[in-house]
Amino acid sequence: MEFLDILLSASFWAAAIRIASPLIFATLGELICERAGVLNLGIEGIMVAGAFAGWIAVWAGLPLWGGVAVAFATGMALGCVHSILSVPFGLSQHVVGVGLTLLATALTFYTYRVVLPEVSSPPKIQAFTPVEIPLLSKIPLIGPALFNQTPLTYAAFVMVAVVAVVLYRTPVGLAVRAAGENPSAVAAQGLSVTGIRMGAVIVGSGLMAVGGSFLTLSAFDSFFFDMVNGRGWICIALVVFGAWRPGKALLGAILFAAFDAFQIRLQQTSVGGVLPYQVFLMMPYILSILALVIMSRRAEVPAALMVPFNKGER
């Protein structure tokens, strides 16, 4: 009965949507990269850098949306580094991605210590506050969960629609998908596979950084080390779960977030007094792995994913 009470609680689903929001941004960013044929394992470090950049920009005096813009620009800069090394130079995308995560994380921590050398606890900012949408927020269960969120959460859902439309309804999206499926055909049309892939990685990395900035500008009001806590790696799995489609990736992010919100509330029930808390912490990951295994068996991987392209070669 306690399980049912949790699942039918509006506060539970509101929490799930909040937890899913940074995952949505970052998953969309990774999806764009992989659709173009590039695996971006730098996502974890890019999210850390985005979280810090957005927060420090607002702390320095910029408005909240200015902080989001700074985070996006930071992600694009890191994506530019990744794209140069992995696309025209053709270096291992695994090595470049992991190296970028280490570089971005280390630079973030170093910058934090330089800017705030004698601060024992990070200063707080005025973060985004929930905006209630009239009428819609009064719908039972769904209203409080979906229509009483912060602006960045609304932006995450809008971005799903934008990415879906661009990928499947515009020439730009067709070129991106073709670059990840059949780059030779793209080159035969006189388009630059290198330019398309680099552009996709740069824009995708910007979205990843916005996902990180959600943590400091919307979920919390400060920056602390390890706040990303593996969310980037989860987003890579969510791309596979969503079969490289924005809509399914959105459902995957909400599903994982629901598992996470559920385990938090489950610890407060009678079950929480019986099982060690570590069992609850690993629940969302175990359930997500099971869901990933089931969904990935039918997923169609972009044919040219992680395959370097050199014009003139077959």
C-alpha cells in the first residue's frame, strides 16, 4: 500500500520531473553527437564545467539566463576541442572523450580554487524558482508535477520538441543523420562531413553543459564538487535506451528519475528500516540496466558511429 501511495503522489512525480531535467538536456546533447557519428564521452566533464560556469557567472552578477548562456558557451568551447581532435584528426573518440572529462573536471576545480581561494563553503545564489502555469497546474496529479516547475525544466521539454523537429523535419537534421549513417553519401552531395560532425559535437556539448547548469541554477543554489555524480554516464545509456530518438530518450530520462525519486521515498517507509540504504541507492541503476538491456536489443545503432571519415577513402 505504501508503494501505491508513493506512485500516486503528485510530489513524487514532481520530483521525478526535476531529477529528469538535467538528464534531458545532456541526453539530447549526446544524441545529437552520436546521430552525427561521434561518441562524446566527455559528457561528464562538460556537465561539471557547465554547472560551475553557470553558477560562477550568476554569482559574479549576470542574470540567471545569462548564466545558462555562459554554461552553453563553455560546453561549446569544450565541444570544439573534442570535435577537432576526434573528427579532422581522427583520434580515438574513447580516448578523447575520457581525456576531455578529466581535463574539464580538473580545470573546473582549479578555477574554483583560484576564484574562491579562502572560501570554506561555496556562496549561494538566487536560483530559478518554480513558475505555476494557470489552470494547467490545477489538473489532479499531472498539474502539480508538470506545470509547477522552474523555467529550465520547461525549456528541457521544449528542447526535446526542437531537436526532434530539426532532426526529422529539416535539411540540417537530414544531413546530421546522414553523417552518422552514410557519410560517403553526404560527401557525394558536396557537403562537408567534417563540418557537420564538428557542428553537431559543438552544439551537443553546449546542451550537455546546460544540463550541468540546471543543477546549480535550478535544482540547487550553489556549486559543490561531485554534484554531477555520474549523470553524464547515465545519459550515454539513455541515448541507447531511447534508440537515438528524442522522444524515447525523454521517456528514458523520466523513467530513471522516477526510479531515483522512488528509492528516496522508499527509504522513509517501513521497508527502509529493514534494508541497508545502499540497496536503495543502487535500485535506480539496476532497474535502468534491466530496462536498457530490454530496449537495446531492438535499437538500431547509427551505422557510422565512431567510424572516422576521410574524403576519398572507402
